[in-house]
Amino acid sequence: MRRKYRLKSSVDFQSVYTKGRSVANKAAVLYVLPQKPSVDPTRVGFAAGKKLGKAVVRNRMRRRIREAVRLLWTRVKPGYLLIVIARQGAKDMPFQQLQARVTELFERAGVLRAEGQGS
């Protein structure tokens, strides 16, 4: 995933946490804040709390979730700020199952286009 689509600043994270809505399952939590689609591309940030484990484990979880989102990226609608937070249940989950759970979150949040639609 390109860096221009990443959410990095703590101000952006804080505004998504406070103004956005959340959807969760066993693997992750997704925070969504709609923006103006004509002006803003969708940007996504990734987080993993200290409850998951030490830095190596947290970094691995962020990488795995980032890859699951990257594989979905062509279907994501423009104009959103997103944050995906890894949960304990994702730690021992096989990648295919993790990818399915992340896709489910994005569908429930309404940020995915239909399969047949182009970009």
C-alpha cells in the first residue's frame, strides 16, 4: 500500500477515534470517519495495543493486517479515514481467516464497492 494512503498523524488518529464510528469482530476493530470523496482519498492507519504482546508481536500483527487491507484496497470507496486495530484473537489466526475477518469488517462498515464495480 502506498504511503500517501496511510494515516500517520496523531491528530488524524484522534479525530477518527472521537468523531468516527466503529465496527468490531474477534480479529480487529475498524474506526471509520467519512470525508469529502471528491477531495480526499481514503487513508488508513494501523494500530496494535500493548495487550497483544511485545514489539515484535505487535509489529507482526500490524504487517499482517496491513497486507489484508492492501489486498482489499482496490474495492475501498474514496473519501474515508480508517483505523484498523488488531485484537488478541488475530494473533494465532491463519492469514486466510484474518483476511476474511478484515474484509467482513470493511463490508459491515460500508466502505467497500460491490465486487463487479471498477475503480
